[in-house]
Amino acid sequence: MHSMTIEKAASACGGRLVNCAAPDTPLGAAVIDSRKVQPGDLFAAYRGEKTDGHRFVRAAEEKGAVCALCETLPEDAQGPVILVENVQTALEAIAESYRKTLSIPVVGVTGSVGKTTGKEMVAAVLSRRFRVLKTEGNHNNQIGVPMTISRIEPEHEAAVVEMGISDFGEMRGLARIARPTVALFTVIGRAHLEFLHDLEGVMRAKTEMLEYLPDDGVILLNGDDAMLRTLQSRQRQLRFGMGEDCDVRALEPALLPDGSTRCRIVCGQRQIEAKIPAYGLQMVYAALEGAAAGIALGLTDEEIEQGIAAFRNVGRRSNLENTGLVTLLDDSYNANPDSMRCGVDSLSELPGRHVCVLADMRELGGDSPRLHRELGAYVREKGTDLLLCYGEMSACMAEGAGDIARHYPSREALLEELPKLLRPGDSVLVKASLSMGIGAVAEAIRGWKTL
């Protein structure tokens, strides 16, 4: 935060500054883990369920933190401390104040599916022209967004900020901090229904971002999404998708045996050959998102093509690999009904017998049994040969799939049977909500030498 001094930070959040001999000292990034502090950083002492950041203020100082943001004064603190009633709201206020001093384009990325992949693709494309700061990992919440904004430095010419929410009002708070100049909406899908109730609720919550998008801002939206197509706005819209009425359109999508995806992207007279080094039909949409952002910010076709080719997936998202025994589609990072269907669609394009290893989708509220049952029916409709699943709600998934399904009471029970059920040459999708720990299943499959 090159233009934010200790004194300005205290003023921005209404805090009381103590132990400070040099209030005009500039601040670096905001950090909540004392182990990751770099010289010049602001250490935010969060109180969590398992630990209290106030215990690590001195450790942060020893690592080079020039100031700490605290709710009480630690006894061993030797450097400057900004005392506030609530560290979270204070950090938000500091980041919001700092963002107002910046004039670079900021792309805010949200949606029910594909936020992190879209963020990575947009950053890869924009990096062909600009020095880009992007959200680390999926730090996209009320803590992560202020931290991301705090990392913007003078050398950065653009920022890509992932913004994730689970309830009403949260996006409004994130947008007030990030103040995007470009808003990207991936999909309005069935995620966090426990809190947002239905698709209309998801749409309403996500589009709170537009309250802080300037009139000359640009909205990039999925024109194939039934909800997003209805969006009315005062800002210019650029629609991407495969439909004929989309401004940025993908033609001839193809999933290739080497684990890559290709398509041709057209926008008016522009023709962009997209070669995506990742597997899945959803990667076509990620390429469209990158292309739309590039077009909105003035990149050439060549820059967009190079950026898409430079994309690298993060985490356990649509990772395709040949283990020597089976073709493994490891998409175990997270899941909801829409992303599950995307995974099943991608599996159906692979050779060999098709096996889905799935588990529960979380935070779906009262509709969870129905949505799991419908997913099971979809797995069957796509010609899947075998569905193996575990988890309470996945019993409904197995019910929907009928005689191709086997349900297990636990992950361990499934793992015990799995080597007996897979065959050499199978293609296997592994996917569930992160809390189900299904990544262990993918790791086990990778480690097998024989079946």
C-alpha cells in the first residue's frame, strides 16, 4: 500500500495509534499470518476459532512488520499498533481508502462456478499487455479481498480480483472495497442455496457488485446463462458464450486426447484461435472470459491468443492425467450441481469405460436431496458406466442413477472396494465438495501400480 502510511491507515479505520514514533512510515501489504510477513507489512491480528493473532504480534514485528492492527494491546508489542474495535472492519476500511487512491483497471470476477479459473485466465491474458496483480489462490472473501487490494503496488498496471460470497450483502461489502472497473460474471448457478434460496437470490446477491461499478465500466457476462441474459444495467455489456447472440463467441470447441482444449473465438471481424492447456468444456468459457476481458481492455488478437496459451490451472480443477492404468479427471477441489454436470460432460468425451467417483455437494439447503437425485439421473443419461459415491446426500444421487450406482457409508469403505471395480483403460472423474475430502481418492488412484 505504497501511498498508505501508518497514520493514514489509523485515520482511515478510526483507530488509535500507540507506540508510534514515525507515523509517516509507509505500509506494505496486509498480512494475517505472521509467518508470511515481509518487511514493511501491516500485520492484522485476527481472532479465529483456533488461534488469536494477538499472540503473534511480536513474531510479526521480528519478521519486519512495521505496524499491527489489534483489538487489544499485546503486552510484548514493541512497535506501532493501531487499536480498533474490530480488526475485520478496520482492515476493510483501510483497503477501501487505499483503493480510492488507485487509477488502474480492476477486474472483479464472480459467479457460482469457475471464479478461480476465470481469474487465472483473465490474468494470463491481461499479463500480455499489463503488469497484473491477481488474487492469490481463492482468497476471495471479506478477508482475502482487502488483502489483495493491499498488495497493489506502483508497478502494477491492472488487477484481477476474485470475489466470492455466500449470503446477501457480502458482495456489496467486497465491491465497496475493490471498486471494479470491469465486472465479470461466470455463471449464476445453484451454489450456497442454503443462504441464497434460489437462482433469483444468487443473481441478486452476485450483482450487488454493480452498485460500485462506474457508469463507464464494462460488464462481461455469460450470454448462455439464462439468468445473466436478463440482466439490465446502465453500464455497457459484453456477452460471451456459444449462442449466436453473444458478442464474443466460441466456435468448434474440441477436447483433445493430450488433455488440452481448443476453439475458435469470434468477435465481429476478429478471429482468435484459442489453444487452452487444460481439459474440459468449461475451459472454453474460461477462454471466452479471458478474450472478453482482453477485448474490453484493448488487447490485440495475438496478445489474447498468447495469454490463453499461457494459462495454467491451479489446484485440483479439471486436471487430466494418465496414471498408467486409468485416465484420471481430478476435479476434486469443489462442487455444486452445475460444476458436477460440467465434469460429467467432460468425462463423456474421454475414451474407455466411464466411471464417476462422487460425494456430497454442500450448502444446497432444503433442495439438496432433489438436486443430488437429479444429478444421479444426469450421470446415467450421459451414458456413464458406473457411479460410485459416499456421503449422506449421495444416497439420493445413487437413487437417481439407478442400477449403475453403488453407495458407500464412508470414503474409506469406497476406497476399499475401488481397486476391485476399476479396470485398466477406464476414464475416471473424481469430484465433490471440498469438505468431503475426496481428493484422497484421487491421490489413491494415482498411487496404484496394478488393478
